[in-house]
Amino acid sequence: MNRINIALDGPAGAGKSTVARLVASALGFVYVDTGAMYRAVTWKILQLGLRPDDAEEVARATRNMEIRLARSEQGQLVFVDGENVTDYIRSADINRNVSFIAQNREVRRLLVEKQKELAREKGVVMDGRDIGTSVLPDAEVKVFLTASARRRAERRYAEAGTPEQTIEEMEAEISRRDQIDTNREASPLRRADNAILLDTTEMELAEVVEAVLSMCRSYV
Ligand code: DC
């Protein structure tokens, strides 16, 4: 297969990361989870005791931090200033604060630059919110994955080993994040004009993966 880039966007909990990982593995491509980069910045900002909504301080701190992605048997690892934060970035505390960081224009500029660089040689499956619109506007395959907020909360709940929240709390949190991600000024979450919409509310994971793979086949 030719090396192409695949952009997978959509709201929180639509199954992007699971689908992206499986598609990447089926094609022998690299999976890049861009949400993990925003989460890693959030972790560091909280660690530094800064307020996530203090745009200038957050921008300054982000310019001074080194974010690095690495691959391992367990999947993508994220390092901030040399520290492996992969296991720390999925907490409820990070979930609550990450949208503030993702609204910061300078943070977005710095991370988007890094993401473009990671995809320069192609053969990448990248998931996020603005991949098809801003990061990889020329991606050969663009998919916008969505599902009802309730179904997304149920999936998040099932994934969490020991859930810190009830399904109802997760659903409320997901709806709140959708609101912020969709309405922010900097790169809001929206479907690229040429992205294919896949509503996965009633779809099994294997069907979704197959649907994305079939969009890639014409590039073989
Ligand atoms: O996909 P996720 O839940 O790990 O994303 C975490 C947050 O980062 C979420 O609020 C949306 C934001 N995000 C973004 O704004 N742009 C991206 N490309 C990826 C994530």
C-alpha cells in the first residue's frame, strides 16, 4: 500500500483512538494520538501550579516544555521534559482542565506544528479534533466519527477499570467538553468539508474499523 495520511476527528468518546490504533496496525502505519499532547501540557501546567485559564502563563510554560511521543508495545507513550506521563493524563482532574488548555491559541500553534512534522513522511493515522481541518488538510482519507453522548459515556465507563464517575456524570462531562470544543474560537471541532461522517452509535467496533479501511483501499 502507498503511504497515505488518515485524519480521524470527532468528539470525546466517539471511539477515535481505538479505531485509529486498529486501522494503523492493520496498515502498518503509525498512530498519533494528538489529544494526549493536549493532556500532557495540561498535566505539566497543573504540576507547575499554574491556572489553566491563564493564557499568557500557559503559553509561556508550553514554549518552555519538551513534549515527545514514543512508541512501545503498549502503544503511544508521552513524555514531558523527559518524564513519562502516559499513565497520569487520563485522570478526572485532567479531563476537567484540558479544554482550557486546548483553547489556548499559542498551545495549539506549538502542538499543530509538531503534529504536522510527525506526519511529514506519511503513513500516519492521526486522531483529534482539527486534524482534517488544520493539521492535515491534505490527508488522503478524512473521517469524522461521532455517536450519541449517552453511547459515548457508556463506552468511556466500560473502558475505565475503576470508574471515578457514574455514567451520568461522564455523559454530563462529555456534553460540557463538546460544548467548549465546538464553540471555541481557535480551531473549533467541526467536520472538514471533505470528511466522511460515520455515526457509530449503532455500530460495532469491527464494523467501524472495516468502514475506515475500505476508504483507504482505493489508495493501494
Ligand atoms: O481526545 P481527548 O479526549 O484525549 O482530547 C483531550 C482534549 O484535547 C479535548 O478537550 C479536545 C482537545 N483536543 C483538541 O482540541 N485538538 C486535538 N487535535 C486533540 C484534542
